[in-house]
Amino acid sequence: MNQGRSWLPDPIGGITWFGLDKPSETCFVPFYSGVSDLPDAYQTCNPGVYSRESAWWAFNFVANWAAVKYSYMRQDIEEIQEAIEVQEIEKIAISDIHALEIFNTSGADDCAVFITDFCGSNADSVVSAWWAFADIMIVKYDDGYINSPGHLAHEVGYSQPWLDESGWQDGPISYTNRQEN
């Protein structure tokens, strides 16, 4: 998603809010249009080789892991998205002030250094937070259960009304081999 803010010089006024997976399972990270480089984690992407050095893999992993218990994990994802993205908006507001001051006093080149460093450091901290979140989710939803300190393997599943209606109160207890005509 791109954002144009005409009241600021172009290198500061243009921002790309970049998310590396489905919008519902990613976190949008801001990059000023005037950055001269991107952090290594955002330049490392090989879908054929899993790497914790890759921002793409951090977000893709969480999005895929969410399939284990989506209705539960979606709530966890939404909470961390909200917390991080609110912080991102607050950080940009502060960075804008510093970037504009540097742009006005030292020029575009020094401003580019500042915003590149800011965006790189910020993006790296978001990727680290997302990996930490992924690690928590691995433990919390291990083997399809919901686990919490002192309460492991809490089974959750279909609601009792659904089980009663479907006749699967005890799960699938037999299978019939049906042949197509």
C-alpha cells in the first residue's frame, strides 16, 4: 500500500507500507520512498529454501501455521498486528520530524542516510518480533491443541451442536468404502 503526503518533501512524503503475505496474516512495515537500500531480511527470499534470515519466511510461516487452528490463531495474529502497526504509525510520526529537519538543514543525501537507517532498523525489529511471535505460536498450537503454561494439550474442536447435528460426537469411528457408479 502506498501513501503520498504532499506536505512533505518527496523522499519523506512517500511511504510504502509493505506486507509480505496475505493482508490478514502479515504486518505492514513502512519504507520511505527516499531510502537508498532495504534491510537484508527484505532482500532475502528463496521460496525453495527456508531461512530465518528472510522476512518473507517469517510472515509466510505464520500465515501457513495459522491453518492449524485458524479461528484461534487469527485472534493472536490480529493482536500482534495491531500492536506493531500502531507502533509503526507512532514511529513514523517521530521519524518524519527528524527526517524533515535533516532534509532542511543538511540536504537530501543526509536525509536519505537517516531514513534508510531508520527503515532498516525498524524493519529488522518487526521481523524479529514476528519470528518471536512465530515461536510462541508453535508452542501454543502444537499438535493442534491449545497449550498454555501449566495447561498443555487443551483440546478444542467443533462445537457440541455441530457434533450433534453431524453425528460425529465420537469422531469418525468407521469408514465406508463407496464406489462410484
